[in-house]
Amino acid sequence: MATTSATELAVGDRTVRLSSPDRVYFPEHGYTKLDVANYYLSVGDGIVRALRERPCMLHRFPTGITGEKVHQKRLPRGAPEWVQTARIYFPRYHRTADELCVTELGSVIWAVQMSTVEFHPWNSRRANVEAPDEWRIDLDPGEACDFDTVRRVALVAREVLDDLGAVGWPKTTGGSGMHIYVRIPPTHGFTDVRRAALAFAREVERRIPQDATTTWWRKDRDPAKVFVDFNQNARDHTIAAAYSLRGTPDARASAPVTWDEVADCHPADFTLATIPERFARLGDLHAGIDEAVFDPFELLEWADRDEAEGSGSVPEPEELD
């Protein structure tokens, strides 16, 4: 149980009040709410870069990770006036939601005050939420797939990116897979980005068919393969940001890695306890992402080719839910 009622944290020129700082969020290691806040302070530049100006879903754990998990689109009540939002319209429900839109580290720490552990941003920014500027390659292993297989598929994905002249920015998911981000110009809609992502995934599958799959339905997939999940580029589909903690017993994080590290890294290497020193030593490994912009027009040509050859067009997101 918490023994201290509250503390105040200086975050730039903000002061953020943290109630119940001693509340244990990760019982296996005894990490507290204050530990979570201090973790995000230690990776401040990285988490803000990953979230900046993006609508963000919060994964909140009011009583710690062994309790209820709340997926929160709308900004929790009681936010300071300086915490910013992005208004999102959801056509299926004919509703809007004002989602957290991080512009400074204080907003991240305030979200921690509201029991947030994980940050899941959109791949577009609030200036034009309908135009993604981040293509996300999600390598999602099946139930019988080991991380060695994920690594092999990631390195083949890099080969395809190199052939395209694109720069990929890898990170662990904090779970059992890997993500690779590619910055793109915000000139394509979600459907075209998904078409490009599917065309890319099919090329990865062609090069390493023994390990990668683009089979859409989980029940039809080989559980020993990695699903190259193009659908994470659909509107309102979010995945854990770079440097976001995850609600795992060992407090893993979604950690940027170098390509040289991919062959030997493991998700368990990157936790609340290990990343602060790593960040202090290496800085943000995704620091150059905004300068490495790739236009996926060639991938859209691949998509046209695949569709003409009968591979099928990209399914609508609701068909995959």
C-alpha cells in the first residue's frame, strides 16, 4: 500500500503532482508509480519524440499491472490547462473523442499521475489525422514462433527496405515481436499506406516464406511463423510507442535498437531498470527518424502489380477485427 500521500515533480517549467507515489505497479520487482514517472523522465526526449503531436490512447492500470487495465481514448478528467488534445471523429459510432496529444514531457508525467503505464499513439499527427506520416511494420510471432525467427524476418525486412532506399528504425515491442518504423510524407491516406504495407509484407514473405506470412486470419496462419501485420497501419490502430513501458511482470519497454543489435537482442533485455542507463549512454536511437522520409510510391506500384496478378486487394480493417 502507498505510504506517501503525494509528491511533486519538476518537469521543465511544469510542476506535476504525483499522488500515491509509493503505490506498487509491478509487484514482481516492487516498482512503484514514482518509479514509472522517473523512468519516463529518464527517457524524456525519446518518449516525447515518439508521441509528439499524435493522438494517443492510454493504457491505464489504476491498481497496478495485476489489476484492471483501462484502454482510454478520451483524456481523463482533471487535466491541467496546458495538457493538449487532438479531437478525433469515429464514423462507426458517430462520436468524437479528445485524445491526449503530447507536446511536452509534462503531459507524459501527468498521464502517469493518472495511472498510465503504456502509451499507444496514432501513426498520424493532429495537423492532419487522416494522413499518416509513419509506416509501421509489425512483426507479430505466432504462438509457436521463437524470437530467433522474429530476428531473421526483421533482417530480411531490412534488406527489402534497403532495396527501396528506405530507412527503417527497429524496436522491440516489449512483448514477443518487433516493430520497424519508416517516416513517410503525410500525403497518403490510411488505405494507401495499408496497401503499401501489404505489398511490402508480401515481398518479405516471398524472400523468407519458411518464416514469414501475410495470411490474414489467425486461425489460418502457421503458428511457427511471423505475421507481417500490415493492418497496424489502419486508422485508429495503435501500438506501443518507442520507450513505452508495457504491463509485463518484468516491466519491459518497447525499446529502440540498432540494426547491429537485432541479431542478438531479446525483449527481456530492455526494462524499466535497464533502459535509463542505456538511454543516458546512447541517447535516443530514433533521433534521426524525422529526417529520413521515404515516399512509398514504389510500394503502391507493387500493390497495383500484386492486385493485377490476383493477389487480392487490401481488406477493410473491420474485416480483420
